[in-house]
Amino acid sequence: MRDRIFLDSNILIYSSLQDDKEKHNETLNFLEKLKDKIVFISTQVINEVYVTLLKHELKDEDIQNIVSKIIDIYNSSMDMQDKLVINTLTIKNPFL
């Protein structure tokens, strides 16, 4: 049976930002090792990634691309709360 891993938002944030090169590289190396694992990402984690990247002043379009890539890479990801597979995601900034 393959290992199951739940990804925290910090890992996805550090892998997306390059402010801290060392943490960025460490998280990329860690994520590379997860190729044969079953990875879970909750809706809350996706929301935390989105809000944090907004705080780092990334463009909304860039954030949507990052989040879409995360979901594409971990296409077997599930929302742990309701067990639905996440295939697509549309992000709407409620503050615009």
C-alpha cells in the first residue's frame, strides 16, 4: 500500500515563493519525493495558500495558476472534510 500524506499549506507556500531560497529548495526536494505517495490537500490548505500568496502581493492570475498547478500535480488529492476529489478549482477574490 502506498503511503498517504497530508500536505500543510506552509510546504506549498514555500515551494511557490522564492523569498527564502533555502526553504524553497528544501520544499521542492521534499515534494519531489512524494511522487509515489497518495497526497491529500484540504480546501482549507488551498485557501491558506491563496491568502498567503495575496499577502506576498502576487497577482491574482499568478496565484490561480499556482493553485491550478498544485491541483494538477496532486490530481488524486481529496478534500479531507467531504471526501470529494478536486479536479478543477475556480478562485474568486471576494474583496474585488
